[in-house]
Amino acid sequence: MRVLIIGGSGFLGTELVRQATAAGWETAATYCSRPSSIPGASWYRLDLRTPGHVDEVLAAVDPSAVINATSGHSDWAVTADGSIRVATAATERGCRLVHVSSDAVFSGSRIHYDETCLPDPVTPYGAAKAAAETAVRLLAPAAAVARTSLIIGHGGSVHERMVHGLAADPHDGVLFTDDIRCPVHVEDLASALRELAGSDQAGMFHLAGADPLSRHELGVLIARRDGLDATRLHAGRRADTRMPGALDVRLDSSATQGRVRTRLRGAREFLQAG
């Protein structure tokens, strides 16, 4: 199995590269500024904003599968246009494509979202991710599109680092009690994405954890696991701020869980102290 992991130097991408090389896959990965130090992978610099750059990398790697795990945040040229370039190039070369999307495509108006729900984003990032989803499903109908939620794992995620920062200095901010998501462990997510890459399953998949938690509840679990004083994590309500974005978005992964072997644990399980 020869796989190309786009966004391989990111948090999720690093875990994908680690698992792919450990499984004996011939692994290539891309980076924007600097490659990871994981041995056993070939690294290629890639700027998704540059026309033709994806085609050059795919021609050099000649993968059987491509996993697009890049984020791009709110940069439309990367998140939306870049994903279109990846889908076009992968389809033209006959590569299996797994595209990673986000629960940011939803507004939170209905709270519970399964794989049949259509995007209704309320932020620039969500709009870019929704545009990418639509384009991938149109250009590469055999692809797997996987929406996920907050990604946690071994202290390396932005959410875990934030909790450590707030525990050290509570005056730096608050964790919201009304901002709810379904956190997933990076190892579970990467395993499920690799499973999809090695299959011919097409369509929409939800790869999120089983437990809906507020940012504050999640922070308390992280603090307890890491031996921090959870009482130093100040609570607040996002609804009382002017911050844009959905409040309560709960991805229902039950249908997907029936299609993949990887068990998507809930945060209450994978963040157990000790």
C-alpha cells in the first residue's frame, strides 16, 4: 500500500504518518513549512495554493491512496480551492481519496447531526470546509469524506495545550460551558481514516467520539488526567460573548461505527486519569 498523506506535519497528519509507517505502508507525506522527523516516510513540500503543485507531488509519489488531512483554517485558497485541486488530481490518476472534513460545516441549529445532514456553516472556516466537501463529492464520487470533531491526544493538541496554559494562569481566559462537541482521540481517528483508505467505501462518514462535552467539561477531564488543578479553569458562556460560530454541534457517528472496525471512544474513556 502506497499512501500520500497531505498535511502530514500537522497534529492528525503526524499520527497518520506514524500509524502508516508502523503498518508497513509505503508512506509519503507533505508539509508546508517543515517536515516531521518521523522516520520511514518520504517528505514533499506542498503549497495547495499553487496550481499544478499537487499534480507534481502525485506524479512523484504515484500513490494508490491519498488522505487529505490538511486544515488550512479559514484560508479559502487552501481549505476549499486546495481540496478541489487534490480531488481533481487524485481522480485523474485513479487514486483512492479520503478527505477529512469538520463539524464546523454545521450551524448547531439542530444540535444532533448524522451523515445525511447537509452543511449550513456560519463561519468562514465552516464555509470553506463545506465547499470542499461539495466539490470532493462531485469530482470524486468514489471518495470517502470524513467529518470529525475536536481532536485530542497525549497532550499535543491545541485544546490540551490551552488547558495547561489556563491552569498555569487562569487570567488568560475561560472555557465555555455552552460550547459542545464530541471529542475524538487522534489515534482512533487516524486508525479509522487508514481503514477507509484501504477500503472502497464511498460517501459521508462521521468520525467523532461518543461523548458530547462542553469545552469546560473537556478541560476538567484533561486537567484531572494530567494532574492539574481543575478548579483553576474558569467557566464562562460563549453565548455571552460576540465570538462567531456554532454552540452545540454533536456528530452522530453511529452509522459510521457500523461500517468501520475502529472503535471511536468517548472522551470520558480515553481521558481517564491515571
